[in-house]
Amino acid sequence: MQWRDNGLGFSPVTIVLHWMVAALLVAILGLEIAIAAAPDGVADAGLAEVQNLLGLVLFLVSIYRFYARITSFHPLPVGRPDPVEVANPVEVIIGRSVAAALALAMVLLPAAVWLSRAAGGAAVVLPGGHALPRLIDPAPGLKALVDTLFAIGGTAFLAGLALHLFGAWKNHVVLKTPAVQRMLGKHVEL
């Protein structure tokens, strides 16, 4: 079994973790919407604790994903079915840069939430009443700075995610390359 990415394809570990991160993001955002829509305090604590747990799992998985991204060979780009057509080098560089930036953001954004809550004097409480240790003592000025950086990073992350989704759509629908099938675990010819 291939445990690490190589020039020919993604490892099963990378594929599973890619889709796991996607599912965690959808769940965390869905819980955020549910918390915002809930009447004041109704089920808020329980949902927030589950959201914190999912954020912790996302953070831990993302540390490995970012490490694997920067230490493994990235698979070669897949071309169009027409053998004369090859991948545009500028698009390959942009795609790989966006993928690396998204992997880094998945480490930095959960860490920023943890730091922001600690700076605000709040604990990150998990289901069962367990809390993550506070990283720092409460500091309102630092909380404001971290919140601003989080807003900037979150906006950049959403822009990168939009580019990532656009690239997947373009490869699958417009160019008809097997890039999406490769990320679904299917063996593709380069």
C-alpha cells in the first residue's frame, strides 16, 4: 500500500484526510449556522462543544496534512484526454500554491480560534466538560489583534477554497481531465 504521495498519485491516506477535512469544515460551518439561528442559549452550549471538538480534530489532522504536503512529492498533473494537450504550467503553480495555502490555513485558523478564546478569558470546552488548556492569560488587546488576523485569514481561506472548487469544476466539467477521479481514489493514467 502506498502510504505517501508520489509523482504518480495521491496516497489513500491523503485522499481520506482530504475528504475528512472537507466533511469537518462542512460540519463546523453547519454548526455555526445552527448556533447563530438558535434562540438565545437554547442548545447553544452542546452545539458549541461539538463544534469545538470538530475544530480540535480538524487542527490535529491538518497538522499532519500540512507536514505531508510539504514533505511529499505532489503527483504530476493529469492532462486532457487529447494527448497533445498538456497542463498549463501557470495553472499548475496556482493550483499547488492554493492547495498548500489551504493546508496551512487549516492549521492556523483553528489555532487562532483557540488563541482568541484564551485571550478573551474563555475556555475551549469539549463534550463531557473537558476544556483545552489556555494558551495565554486573558489579554483584550491581543484578542482584538487575533480576531482581526482571523478575519483576514478566514477571508483569504474562503477565496482560496473558491479557487480550489473552481479548479476542480474546471478540470472535471470543462477540461474533462480525471483529476477529480484521482482525488476520489481511482487510478488514472497521466
